[in-house]
Amino acid sequence: MPETTDVVIIGAGPAGLTLANLLQRNEISCVVLEARDRSYVEERQRAGVLDHYGGEIFAAAGLADAVIAGAPREKFLELRYAGEPHFFDGPAHAGGRAGVIVPQQLLVRRLLGTFVDGGGDLRFAAAGVALHDVTSKPRVTYAGGEIQAAYVAGCDGFHGVSRHSIPSTDYTFDHGIGWYTVLADAPPPRHALMGISEHGFAAQFGRGPTASRFYLEYRPGAEDPRDWPDDYAWQQLRLRLGDPALPGGTITDKEIVEMRSFVTEPMAYGNLFLAGDAAHIITPMGAKGMNLAVADADFLAKALIRALRGADEAALRSYSDTCLRRTWDYQEFSRWFTEMVHDAGARSDPFRRRLAKARFDRLFRNEAAAAYFADMMAGTASVE
């Protein structure tokens, strides 16, 4: 006989673990199935900023101390245009709302520990997951057994089984740029830093008191920056950040970041609901990927609680439309931000370079433009 539970959650990333903790807090039974082992889940390196709205979700659930305690608060963003510094005070333009800097692996590690320590059922190395009868009485089979549930949450990312179990329309966009990112033993900047110049985009973010994460724009298909000598990477960082005295250091990690966007519609089918990267992928500009996952999980948790406790499925049936409004709003913001900081480069035509400069100048000359930018960075509780 199959096991039974209220909700099966497939995937132990930010969406799946946020949902699991929110359901656990409300005494809704759930089982989390994760294809990878625990060490992989906890150690997978990902940058992350939890916006103000994301922080409010955990605070409302009584999880703030467990999840984001001690995380530094965002304040100034330095946008260095052709070597000239411009400081944008986001909280000042957003009524004091600000995000906190929480690398994704730290958020995942804390959510995982909180769920498991609270008695949660999380099964690692769950191979061969398959979904059955999602439009009636869902069953989930895997190498370890079979589980019957009222609902299934697909939080297993772009390559997971959940996305392929929904008849959908997929929207994809290739931004035509790539990021080369390196982690180095180099002093962090005073504020988060982005360099915009004719030489291309670069950025530097602190990763503790003695380390920095750097980003360099490159041309996918035309070059592979992993072949660049470290000296060349430092040369490009000094050039694009407009800082000839930028101190170097030992590079301890090198990665490629794909600048692509993806949305699937709908995000629900029968009693199967997608959340996080299973439903949408967004560029890192604006730091909205993890926040979209948390927002999906929050809305889905509230809708599942209503359905399971009060037999009211109205919120569940509006789940896809509601989450897609926020998804497309954030996709547009991320694209706008991407164009502003990348189109100033030499690879853009003169018209696009002038548009990018006009966008940049507007942030510092127009209060309404600054307020919009700050509001999007802080996160929106609802999208009408």
C-alpha cells in the first residue's frame, strides 16, 4: 500500500524548503523528495539577496530568527559609470524597506535544518521520481516507494520531472551575454558595486570580511573566459570597475552564469503546482530568482492550507495567474536593468548606448524613477 500525506514536495531548493517549513508551521503533513544527497544541497554555491518582501514572509511565519538572523542589511548600491561613482540609496527611496544579503546556500542550509529539526520528512537521493494521476488523486513513485497525496508541489527546477508533467507554453529569451564569475581572496567593497563602461560590465560583491565575488561580462560562443589567465581577469576587472589600484588575490572558484530567461504557463495542472525554477528562470540582475521562489511558496502554502483545512480551493485555482503576474513584472524589471548596465558597452550600437545612459541618468535625476527602481529592488507584496 502507498504511503499517504497531504502534500508531496519535489525538490529541496529555496521554493521546496520554504513551502515545507510554512506547511510544517501550520501542521499540514508533507514529504519532501530530493534527487541529490544532503551535502550537495547544502553546499551548492549560489549568490543571493532576500528582498524586503521575502524577509517579511519569513517574519510572518516566525522563521526570521532561524533563517535570516545576522544577515547584513542592504543599503547603498554603487553604480560606477565610466569610473565615476554614483551611490543609490535604495531604502531611502523605498520608505525604509531593504533586503538582506543571504547567499542561497545559507538560506537553504538554514531552512533544511529548521524543517528536519522540527520533525520534517525530507528524503535525499530520491531517484526515479514520477508523477501519476495529477488531475485526480496524485501519486508519486520513486525508487524508495510510492506516496499518495492530495496535492503535489513541483519545486525541482528547470530539468526536473514536474515541469514536464504539465501541458504548457514555454517562453524563453537569450540575452546574448554571459557572466564569468570568480570568488577571490580579495577585500570586499564598502558597498555592492557595479561597473558600467564601454569595456563591458563588471561587478564586485562582498563574501565575508576577506573575500569577494566578481563578475565579468563575456560573449557566449565567441570566447570561453575559463581559459582566461587570472592576470587577464584582474586586468579586465580593474579596467571595467574603473579602479587601477583594485587589489588582486587568489581565485578560489570559477563559474559561468547563463543570462537567460524562461517562463512556463500555466504554473498549475490539476493538483500539481510548480514553484521556483520549475516555473521560471530569471537573470541575476535585480536578484529576483530566489525571491520569486519564496513568493511562489508563500502563496502556494496559504492556498494549500485553505484547501486542506476549509475545502476552499479558490486560492489554489488562482495560483498560476497570481504568481505569473509577479513573474512577468520581475522579468521585465530584470531585462530593463540588464539593458541599462550592459548596453553601455562597446558591443552595443550607438543608439542603444545612448538609451542606456538615459536610463542611468534618470535614476539620479527623477524621483519617480528612483522610487520605482527602489520599490522593485525591495520586492512587491502583490502585483495587480
